[in-house]
Amino acid sequence: MAIIITDECINCGACEPECPNTAIYEGADDWKYSDGTKLKGKVVLPNGKSANADEVQEPVSDEIYYIVADKCTECKGFHDEPQCAAVCPVDCCIPDDEHVETDEVLLEKQRFMHDS
């Protein structure tokens, strides 16, 4: 499953540089699928959703750091544990029950974003 940042976030920013998928953004910042990945142009994501990787997307949160679930792999393929959770001083990076995925799906997503 993806990781989510709860509203206990103190906006310290420790998590953002730790994400190997560039899935973490500061509140109110726009994001793109192509940020930190090899994705370019029109793509079909592993979940079947079509997207333009270079198109600017609306922020998930305007107030706190947030994680884009479609880009989060829980650091599978890079690290043994989610790095955002490992560095968060207030333990607000937790599993997102709304985006449950198997290890196989997370690894497929990681390969899709970085081996394309």
C-alpha cells in the first residue's frame, strides 16, 4: 500500500528528499508523474489509469506535505522500509488504507517509473 502523511505533519520537510520516487511534495506544490522518474508523455499507469506524465497535476494538499499514491512504492526496489516514515520526527507517515497494494504491484510500479 502507499504511505500517507497525516495532518500531524509539522512541515519539517525531512521526508521529501528521502523519497526515491519523488512522490512527496510540499503542500500546495503542483506535481507531475515525470518528476524524478523516466516517464514522459502519454502513459498508462500499472493501475490502468491513463495520464500525461509531463502534465502538471493539482496538489493533494494545500497545507501539509503530501504523497502521490500513484508514485509511492513504499520504497520497494530501493530500500527495506519506507524512508519517509524512517526519518519523520512525528511519525505521521503511515500506511494508506485507501491504497492497498501487494509487494509485487509495488515493485512493478517501481520498474515502470524507473526502467521505462
